[in-house]
Amino acid sequence: MVEESSPNAEPQEEPPASFEEFKAAATERYPGLSGQLQRIARYLLENPNDSALATVTAIAEQVDVQPSSLVRFAKAFGYDGFSSMQKVFRSRLISEAPSYRERLQSLRQQRASQDGPASILNDFVDEGTASLEQLRQHFDAGIMASATQALANAETVFVLARGRAFPVAFYIAYALTGLEMSCRLLDGVGGLTEREAKLATPRDALIAVSFRPYSPDVVDLVETLSSADVPTVAITDSPVSPLALAADVVLETREEEKRAFRTLTAPMCLAQTLVMNVGHEVMARNGST
């Protein structure tokens, strides 16, 4: 396999010393990386536990690149090789509580012989629990505060989603309306989404929800409104998703992707948390208790 070159893959003087620093650097530089390096960055950011423990050969197979490409990627971020970059991922793993997914995998193996409705229910409960635990473990209060301010400051909040993400958007619109805030759900009825979105100004805000595979029209509208200086908040599943790269504030949550039917447990919890924070902020401004 011939490796791609990237004009923006020059080594940094000081490599990121923590996973959070690496995540920030990789997210910032992601648009300028070659397609091959983008695939590597996306895999590392979305699979930090596997990246901490797997061999360079195993990771290369997952990303469909040569092991030498991973070494080149590491050097592009200032590390002297893949092993030194991997230490950052291992430090993150050691500092965290035992993986909820690992414990749940053990439970699944214990009931491997089970079948039927109860087994399916247990799997969904397990997956939802694991997603919520991951959400709690990686929750960033500062990012939530920024998202809260963006919506609380808006004259009108525009809410956008498609497909399986739509229930999250509908809840947000329902709850904000309950707070007596001006809110417009861009649901696409009658093909008016684009026309309605053009009503948004920098005094408003957009909150968009999308997960892999990302809805093209959602991505396009986020990019359009962001370029028009409309404050944008994204709820998505990767720091380098198309929404994340275009939005001003990114609330990240990932769900189990090994099933055809994925739960919305963590995204709904995140949406409820956001709405509650917005409600408290609005009431505080209005002098309510």
C-alpha cells in the first residue's frame, strides 16, 4: 500500500502529554490530514481502549493501513514512534475505573446459552447501562455550560435531526417549548427545512443531532448556519464527525454499534441534562426560584 503524504503532517515540537491533549490536537488538525491519516485519527479517538492495548499490527488491520502508517501518524504528532504515543492511551486506561463494557461482556458470556425476549432485553439494558456509564465518566461540565449558554442566549432555538436521531431532537424541541422558549423544529415536513433554516440569525442558535451514518442534509445545514455565524451545538458520536468539525460546541456520546438497532439511552440522557441546565439558566435570569 502506498502511503499518502500530507502537507500538514509535520511533527510538533512537543507531543501531547495526555489523551485529552492528543484528542484536542487531533481534532484541530483533522481537516488538514490526508484521508489515510484521518482514518487513523478517527479510529484512535473512537476506540481509545483498544488503541491502548492492541498491537500496532492489529490496529493497522482494523484501519486498513500498513503498520508503518501508524508510526508515521505518531511522528506527525511529535512522538518518536507508535509505542510512545500508545503510552498516552494506556495512561488514560489506567486512570479510569474498570471498563463497564468489559464487565458486561463477562455477564453476556455467562448467559450465552439464553435465548428469546429476556435475553434481548438484557442485552439492551446492558448496552444502555454501559453507554450511560461512559457518558458519566467522560462528561465535561465546561462544554455543557457552553452549550447551555448558547441556547439560553438565543432568541429562537432551531432544532435539527433525521432518522434515528430524530427522537432526541423532538424531545429537545418539546422540552424547550415547555420552558416557553421560542423554538423551531426543522422536521422537513413539506420540504421546507432549508427555507426555515434561512430564518436563523446570529442572535439565534442551532442544535443538531446526528450519528453515523451522518445525514447529509443535517451536515450541510450545520455547515451553512455555522458559516453564517449562527451559534451551533452538536450532539454526535465522534470528535471528528462532520457535525463536530462544523459546530461551535460539541456534546459527544457513543452508543453500541454492534447491533442493527442501537439504543438512544445516552443521547436522551444528555439531551435531558442540557434542557434542565437551560431551564435553570433561564429561570435564574428571570429571577425565578
